[in-house]
Amino acid sequence: MIISATKIALLRVLFVATYAWSLFLPAFISHLQDPEVVEGYRVLQYGWMGLFFLDVRWLANIFFIICLFDNFTGFWHRIAALSGIVLVIASFYLPIYIGHQDHLIAIDSLGLGAYIWAASLVGIFVPSVFFAKGLINDRTDHID
């Protein structure tokens, strides 16, 4: 099965649009102390600080960008995509903490934005892992 470059471009636009949409939706919700809702753009903005605490799940966003610009081929892009899938899955199983004033609070539920974020990333990661070189047709269709 050959997939046209046009279809690939449309899928990329779709997943980038859903990723952007997820940034404006609630991603994390905490009811434990003061009710706290964290939108996706705040997670993207401050999530990198988790790297200081060896929480590497934020790197899935970087792998998303790497896989977005490949043509679903290449060994290192597949490694990035597999790593991204693992990090997305880990986001649903490992506890999440956010800074709240002078202490950390645990997130007890995920918002719609977290699920849309995961779907948009997996939508780019899965083809990068499973599509073999040669499945992409770079020819443009000409109508005579």
C-alpha cells in the first residue's frame, strides 16, 4: 500500500491542529487541596522543569517535533517515536505532581486536554514506527 505525500501532509496538519487544541484545554485536575486546573499550555511551558526531578515525560513533545518532520522513515526517527510512545503511556500510569505556590500537589485526574494531547502524539508516533521505507509515494498526482 502506497500512501501519497498529500495524505501524509493532511494527517500531519490534523495532528498538529489537535495538539494545538489540547494546549487550551484542561490537562491536569487536582481536587486534593485547593481545586487546581492546569491547561495544556502551562504543562508545555513549565513541564520541562520535571527534568530536574528525572521526570522525562515532557520529552514526548520534543519527540513529536522530531517525528513530525521526518517522512516516517529512518532508524533514529523510529527510536524517537518508540520513546515517545513509552513516555505518553507513562503519562497515564506514573503519578503527576505540579508546583503550587511553595509545595507540590498531586494530580488526581487528567483533563480532556491530556487525552487529546496523547492522541495527537500517538498519531504521529505510530506511523513513524510501523511504516517501512517505501510506503510513501512522493510523486504528485497529475490530472491531464
